[in-house]
Amino acid sequence: MAKFSIFSTDTSRRIAEADSVAVIGLGRFGSALALELMQAGTEVLGIDLDEELVQSLNGELTQVVRADSTRVEVLNQLAIDEFDRVVVAIGGDISASILTCSVLLSMRIPVIWAKAVDDRHGQILEQLGVHHVIYPEKDMGRRVAHLVRGAALDYIEVAPGYALVKAPAPTQIQGVALGETSIRKSHGVTIAAFQHGDDAWTNADNATVLGPGDTVLIVGRTKDAEAFAQLR
Ligand code: ATP
């Protein structure tokens, strides 16, 4: 039988009590997510089968443990039921992802996020009752397509058909207070914030006057926000 270096349940309980998340699967996606959570001040229990990966993240996360997440007794020993947020970042091994999610659901974890590698995988996770199914490759591909085709510096679709686009401020809205430009009516977009050179980002209001070299955050329907980002 495989041996797993499980640390004490007490340690897991202590982590779970704080602002904390358990991340299962520490591949490229899971480890980036776990490290970003740590940066933001969240305590992270990381779990992976791979000893080398576990070693490499030792000291970087609050706790890292080598364990097989498909085994209910292992998750019990880790006191995973004490966590109210768990991320399953296992992609390649679909059966491990599904088994892990089903164990977590049976433990009644309040919020489970799981990564799906394709629509079929995602559909199964959704049918199981996973609360948030994410498609990192698909979403990133779609996002990059919008960056490649236009002048946008960054692009986030906040809901189907509605987006937030970062772009250079077009000349036609420079030198005049935003409140006097009527771009909401003419272009169907709102300028939410702006940045002058390397200065900090600032919320925009009716009195904001943009200048050359400014960058803006455009909010609106995807096609309107993208069309506005193309203006020079
Ligand atoms: P990425 O693209 O994020 O690198 P991936 O989509 O290729 O990952 P996998 O390699 O399948 O996904 O899984 C990510 C991590 O999950 C791996 O480090 C793997 O060791 C771990 N993992 C897979 N099965 C289990 C399991 N049963 N228990 C714990 N960890 C697991």
C-alpha cells in the first residue's frame, strides 16, 4: 500500500479555522492558484500525489501534504471537512478529479471549485453538483482571441456579452471632461477608471479629463467595448 505523509489533523483544523482554502492538485494551475492565495493573505493547505511537487512547495504554502485525494479516509484524516472552500485542480486524470469531487460533495464541503479540461469533463462535474466548474484553457483561449484581434491591452468578459476592456484612451475623448463627451449614448460604454502613465489607477467620474498616453478601463457590452477600444 502506498504511504502518504499525512500531517496531523490538528494542523489542518488550525488552517481551516483561518481565512483558508484547500487546493488539491498542485500542477501548473493549482500551484499558481495556491501561491496567489498565499500572496493575498489566505492560508492554504496544498495536497498532491507527487512527492517532488510537494517538496518544491514546502515552505511556500501554509502546509503541503502528499496524499491521494480520491480516498475518503485520507481526506478525513486531513480534516478536509473543516474547510469551507476547496479547489480541485486535477485535470489530466479525469477519474481522479471526479472521484475527488464526489468524496468532497459527500463530505458536504460548502463551496467546491473544480477545473475541467473539456466540456464533457465539466458536464460530469456539474451533474455531480460541483458548485463552480472552471475551464482555464478554454477561457484563456477565448480571452487571448479578443486581445489578438483588437487594440485591447486586456480583456475580461464578466458575463456572456458584457466585458471590461483595458485600452489606450482614444483621442476623441481627450482634453474634455468625460461628463461632456456623451460616450454612453454615442458608444454605449462607460469609462470606469483611468491611468496616466505609470501613476496609480483612479476611478473616473464626470469631471475626469483624459490626455495623450492615458489608459482607460472600458465597461459595456462586449461588442461596444471592443469597438470603442479600436478607436484611435
Ligand atoms: P496543470 O495543467 O495544472 O499542470 P493538469 O491539467 O495536467 O495540470 P494533472 O497533471 O492531471 O492536471 O493534475 C494536476 C496535479 O494533480 C498533478 O500534480 C497530480 O500529481 C495531481 N493529482 C492527480 N491525481 C491526484 C490524486 N488522486 N490526489 C492528489 N493529487 C493528484
